[in-house]
Amino acid sequence: MDILETHAFDSRQRRNACCVLFLSLLPFFLSAAAYFHLWLPDPSPSVVAAAAKCAPVVCLALVVLSHNGLGSLLGVAGGLLFSAGGDVCLIWPELFLHGMGSFAVAHLLYSLCFLSERYINLSRTSSLSTLLYVLLWLVGAGAYVYLFPFLQQAPDGSVLTPAVGVYVLLIVAMATLALRTRRALTLLGSLAFVASDLCLALQEFKVTPQHEYGQHVVMVTYYLAQLLIALGDIRAKVDENDEFRKWKRS
């Protein structure tokens, strides 16, 4: 009977946690919907446009902080806040390099978080995992080689070319570490981030012509990436707490 009561209690706890999480995500969904409705496809640079663009990501950072504590400022929550800073910078074209630097710091924080204890997977690396690692790096290298001549033609190409190279290294390393965790939400979020940045780069560096819905694709994949990474971090913390409770009961 005690076992049944414990199982029922745990089930209620999980349901309540899911409800609380869903309610805490409502500001993210509402602010994202407002941004798509009011500001896309091409918002003119302004403080209001910058606030509307970064608001969903700031909401996600607050959700992660409320669930995982201040320690997450050195992990996913901090990465989300630096991403919000990058969103603000990208509103103004002349701050593109600053925005890329802010996102680079975000990827570093994500990577450090994915190396933490609660993300560690003790299973051996399979041949499939190794193949996926190689594919990720081939995609990253291929994208940079493809972009290289367009970067050289940019007005600030002498700075932009190496900066994009470093950024590609950081985002591919982040995606590789996300794959290493073997957590579906985290992995899908990192891949969506790579896809979003690739779409942005193709348009920003004039590789492909501007499409009517090009910015929509970039922002949908971007917000989805941040949402999945945030949920993955919350889930990792929940799993860590569950393991601790099981250890105490034993």
C-alpha cells in the first residue's frame, strides 16, 4: 500500500509540475505571437522593436531561473540572456558583429552546461553517435567554406571572415555536446539553432535573395530552438532531483 501511495503521490507531483511549467511558459508564447503579428517581416530599428524581439527569450530565461535557481545563470539561463542581447544588437545592422559575439557567449554557456553532471550520459559512444558527430562537423565546415567568398566580399570582410569562422566552431561544438547528452529536447534545440543561424547567414551575406518569409523561418526556428533548450535544461534538473529522491529512499 505504501508503494502505491508513493506512486500516486509522485504522479500528482508530476502533473502539478507540468501545469506550473505550462502556465510559466504562457508569457513566452504570448510575446512570441505578438512579435510575429506586429513586427515581422522587417521591423524598423527601434527600442520597441528590439524589446519585442528579445521578450520571448527573456521570458524563457526567467522560467529557467524560477525552476533551476540562480546557478543556471552560468548555464542555460545565462545563455538565454546573452541571446536576448544578441537579438537586440541584430535589430541594428551596424551592431551585427556585437550580436554575433553575444550569441557566441551564449553558445559557450550552453556548452558548459551540457558538460555538467546532470547532463552526463554514462553509456558508451556508439558508432551512430560517432557518425553524427562527424556529420555535424562536416556540415559546419561545408557551410563556412560555402560562405567564405561572400564573407570576403562584405564591406568589413577582413573582420567578419574570421569572426564567422570562430562562431561556426562554437555553435557546432555546442550541438556536438548536445548530441553527447542524448537528451532529445536538448539535441533538437541545438539542431534548430544551427538551422536558424544557417538560414540567417544565407540571407545576411547575400548568398540567397531575400524571401518574403525568410525572416519568419529564421525566427520560428530560433524561438523553437531556445524553447527546446530551456525545456531540456528544466527536464535535466527534474531528472537529477528524481535520482536524488530515489537514492534517499533506498
